[in-house]
Amino acid sequence: MSTRDTFYITTPIYYVNDVPHIGHAYTTVAADVLSRYWRLRGRDVFFLTGLDEHGQKVQQAAAKAGIEPQAHCDRLAPQFTNLWDRLNISHNAFIRTSDKPHQSVVQRYLQQLFDKQLIYKADYTGWYCTYDERFWTEKDVVGGLCPDCKRPIEQLSEHNYFFKMGQYQERLIEHIRQHQDFIRPDSRRNEVLGFLQTQKLGDLSISRPKSRLSWGIELPFDKDYVTYVWFDALVNYISALEYLPQGQPAGLRYWPADVHLVGKDILTTHAVYWSTMLMALEQPLPKTIFAHGWWTVDGEKMSKSRGNVVDPNRMVDQFGTDAFRYFLLREVPFGQDGDFSHSALVTTVNAKLANGIGNLLSRTLTMIERSCAGVIPERGPAVLPELEHRIEELAKQLPGRTESGFDALLFRDVLLTIEELNGLCDEYIDKSAPWKLAKQPEAQPQLHTVLNTSARALRLLALLLYPFMPNAAAQMIQQLGLSLDLSRPLAADAGHWNAPLAGSTIQKGASLFPRIESKPQGAKSVSETPASPQPTAAAPAASPSPAPATTAAPAPATTQPAQITIDDFMKVQLKAAKVLAAERVPKSEKLLKLQVSLGTEQRQIVAGIGKKYEPEALVGKTIVIVANLKPAKLMGIESQGMVLAAGDSEVRGLATFVEDVEPGTKVK
Ligand code: MSP
């Protein structure tokens, strides 16, 4: 944990006239997850979000609606505040740039800079984009179009006020060089450094003549101008601290911010404009500006004109708040671009939540209810010592691994580690078969070990999952019959594997994550479909179904598979194959590239089992492959066969053998 006990995190302030979409939800949920984690760890968190309300677009929209801009903003603001309620966002403050105290701070800062002669008036002629409300230089403009929004732009000449941003260029480069964490991820840091080292940083126009725009903060030293929206908006991160922390002494005790979360498109305004403004105002710079990636939708850019804007409200309606939050941070490594698809969301909810955590909770509690009168039993003797040891080891490492994950904003990694514990527990229950132990009176102590171990893991999982899924975590704690208030800092030993648990009376409740039935046809999306589908092997009804990445679209649930003759079946050549090496296919969550031995020959097989298995776990295993399948390419990689696995929309288990079988042996 960092040495300061405060943690100040911000989201961008969103344009009030935007319709909230998945991008807004993404940043805000990420900020919420971090806030909840650090609060749980006892830090004094200040989480700020809000709205950017000034500017030409708002003025125009208000004029169109025939109302004052302020009334227009007041009408639109609830779109965001309501969504944050629905997404269970625990911000400490909500700023609106039309707030009077914010306006006063902006004016005070402008006056300070003006008095220090860091703001000057000059003529400016340039290419102006009305839509983006910004000037472009000659070399940026191609074919009379704005390089950003591609709309026509016009040449404009006017007096304006400029902030002497250019003079901070060297200091900023030095700051970025010396503070590895200042801009993250590293790729973005290098981009900003590259830009600063190769281009001359100009001064920043921070005013707009009222003749052109009146909806803004008036310059304190010239009533004919309002403040440029970005100068006004960026100041929110500090002005909020002066008037919004409730019950706190006023002042800047949270400053500098620990993390400004922003999308990649607004990194320059933060890393360059805001940093140099702070230098001029003699304020410390934020510790980290983290730029996350953008979501596309089914592989396409999200836009109103395409009609593919993902409405977070609909996602909450369909999947629930917790599941949507989980998906947002599980699907893509934070910092990289990601693709949203309805089917990817369904797959995650089903595989990770319904079949994962939800199933572990429900099967554990059902057995405790049936076999132990609803009371979590004490541990008995070891049942599967090796697995129990692995579970305990992982559980002990988890709080530390989680903390490093949160320090680095690696949300996905944190979730994968959590899933690893979930997976180990599933394996443990499958192998120890407590339902069989329950039928043997002499095996009660063993049964107790299994149920106690599983309940302990669930308790830990609830604590770890809380920042991501606050409601589900609270329900898990409640169903386990524990009294832990997750909205308060946890005691230092709360995350310990051996924290007391036995004796608690469970309260089994409704299933946490009901399985979502996906549409059987027409619901496929990029993430569900292999890069180039392979033909499906005909398999007998009783055999395990092939792994999804190598199957064609499933038939509708109501259709019975056509019957085949024994001759048909005999055309399929199944063989035992030993996995010699396995690795992930880059950029694919599902695909693994396997090198397998068939005794006399070696094959390469690409299989869609990467969500279920880590590649290392497969090396040395003897599996079943379809050996006479026509080779096909999956994401450009040749696959010479197909592995057999159980499962429908997701892999449940690989087909393998009870005995040691020589690679290459025929399977019938
Ligand atoms: N008002 C400015 C920010 C001022 S902060 C002092 C602004 N607002 S915005 O509403 O247009 O965008 C807010 C955020 O949404 C940005 O961080 C942007 O990156 C993010 N996103 C917009 N579309 C997005 C996706 N398709 N995917 C992920 N985030 C995206 O900019």
C-alpha cells in the first residue's frame, strides 16, 4: 500500500449533452472498483466524478430546445447520476462545472496566471472546428476537414488570451522521465514523451470571444471572453476539493490525485495541458494519469450514426449490475482496446459467474444444509492433501497478489487470480465427491474437511470480489452466515485463510447469477466465432462434444441431432495424443496452440480451450483428438486436428483416459 493514507481518484467529467454509453460506464466502474478496494483496506478515499457543462454544443442544444443552457444541463444531468446509482457507483462527490464555487476557483486561477504574466493576449488565425471547439494548425488539416471528427472546418481570426504552455516543455519532459508512474500504461507514456521530444509545444488559447460563445466562465480580466472549456474542465479536479468533501476541513488535503483515469483520446489534454497548468499554478502534479483503451462493438467503432451505442442501462436490465461490472473489467486488460459483444457478455456471465462462483456457492451451501444441518463444520483430516495444499497456498498468496494487481490497475489479472481459486475449488469438490462422502457414515470427518475448505475459499472470494461486485459479495457473506460489513475497512486478519468460520449458520438464498440462455442462432459474434470455422466432426451422441472453438454453430436446443450409422462414425479417426507443449495464441482468450505426439508423428492443434485451461496445465496429459480432420487455419495458425472436450457453449472438461495410454492408440 502507498504510504499516504488518502487515495484521490477521478474520472473525466463527462459532457453533459452526451448520452451515457459503455465508455462512460467503463471508466466510472473502474474508478469505483479501485475506490472500494482501497476503502476496504482502510484508506481515506475521495472519489470524484461529474459533468463538463460548458461549451458551444450545450449552448446550441439549449438554444434548439428553447431553454437556458443551465436549465438544459439540469435536465440532462440525471441521465448520468441515475446511471451511477444503477451501477452502484460510490463516488464521494459529483461536480458540475456550472457550480458557482467551481467557477470562482477557475476565475481565481486565471487571475493568478494573468497576474504572473503567464497569460497574454494575442491575435490568432487558424483553422477552427466548431464541433470539437478547437483550432488546428495548417499542417493538421487535410482537405479542409478536421483531423479528429472529419467535419469541414473554417479559417478564423480573432484576439484571444494564451497560456504560456510552451515554456514548460522541458520541465514536463523531465517530470515524465523521472516519474515512471506518471503516465500509464508505458506505451502511452512513450507516446507522450515521443510527441514532446519531437514537436515544439505551443501556447494554449484559453479564451473564447463571447460573440461566438457565451455559455462559459467569464474571464476575470476581460468581460468579453469566456474560458476555453478544457481549461475550465481540468480545474475541476482541484476546485472540487475546495467545496465538495463533506464534513472535511476545506483545503487540498487529497491533492495531488493518486489516479486520474482517462480514455486514451483525452490523454494529451491531461498529460500536457493539465500538467503545465499545475506547474504554472505551483501545484504538485498527479501521481498517475492512466489512459485506458476504447471499446468497439462487434468489431466496429461505436457511434450514434452506426446505431451501435451500448447503453449501460440496458446491460443492467439484462444482466444485472454486478455481472456487467465484472464483465467490463474481466474482458480486456485495462489499458488496451476491447471489443464488446452481447455474446461475449453472455459467455462470461455463464462461464465465470453462473457456473463459476455462483455454482461453487450453491453446491457448497446445499451440502452444508443437507449434511451438516446448515452449520459450517470444523475441518477434519486431509482428504486430497495435494489439492488442499494448493488451495491453501493460493489463498494465502491472494491478498498480496490482489494488492499488486490493484496498485498496477491490472483489474483483469486480479479477476483471473480469483477465478483460479474458484477453479481449484471446483476441481477439489469434483475429485473429493462430497456427495459420496455424505453417504458413508465413517467418512463424515472427511466430508467436513471438504465443506469447511470450500466455505473458507468462498469467504475469501467474497472479500476479493467485493470491489467488483459489491452486491453479490455482500450476499455471499450473508449466505455464509457471516457478519462482515464490507462497506467498512476490514480488520487486518480478515483476509486470512484461517480466520474463524466454523460454527456459522448458513442462510442459503437465491442463486447469485442465474444462467443466461443465449439465443441459439443469430447470436454469434466476433468473440464467439473462430477466425475460420472448421468442419464439425460427426460424433456419437454418447461421446464428449468437441471444444467450441473447433465446432460450427450449435444447433437450436430443440432440434435432435440427426442419427448416423456406425459406418459414418467409423469415418472419424479418433486417437490418443500426448500434449508435448502448449501456448496461448496471441490476442485470443480462447485459443491454445498444442503440439501433440501421436507416437510416430507430431501434430499442431489449435483448440478453443484457453478459457478453461492454462497451457502449462495440459503438458504431459494424454487427450483424444480427431486425427483425420482436414487441416484448417484458426487466427492464421494451422490446426491439424481437433481435440475432444465436454461442454456446449463453454468447455467443461477435456476427454482423457483413466489408464496410461500410448500416444497414437486408436479410440473407438
Ligand atoms: N468532457 C471531456 C473530459 C473532460 S475531463 C477534465 C470528455 N468527455 S466525454 O464525455 O466525451 O468522454 C469521456 C470519456 O469517455 C473519455 O475518457 C473517453 O475516452 C471515454 N470514451 C468515449 N468513448 C469510448 C469508448 N468507445 N470506449 C471507452 N471509452 C470511451 O472527453
